[in-house]
Amino acid sequence: MSSHDRKDSPHPIDKAPLKPENQATRDQRKQHENENYDHALEETFPASDPVSAFVPSKTRE
């Protein structure tokens, strides 16, 4: 069974053959991936906080 739908655009890895990667290029790519993961985590951080159970009451007149 295919891992994607027929309507999906072809994945870049399917288009071009990969060139061998040297250690410096690999380290640079991994660093970039880690920075992207860190940024994504920072963007989702408030959603990971628990919801406050505090419900403010109406003020007296």
C-alpha cells in the first residue's frame, strides 16, 4: 500500500537522487533541523500550559 495519496505532489526525495553527504554538511543540516524544532516548540508552548480553573465572579454594584 502506498504511503501517500495519488493527489499528493511528489516528494523531493523521489525526484532527484541524493548526493553523498559529508560530515560538515550533515552537522549543518542537523543543526538547522534542531533550530526548527526548538522554534516550533516555542511557538506551541502556551498551549502546553494547564488551563486555569479560576473563574472570575461579577463585581458588586
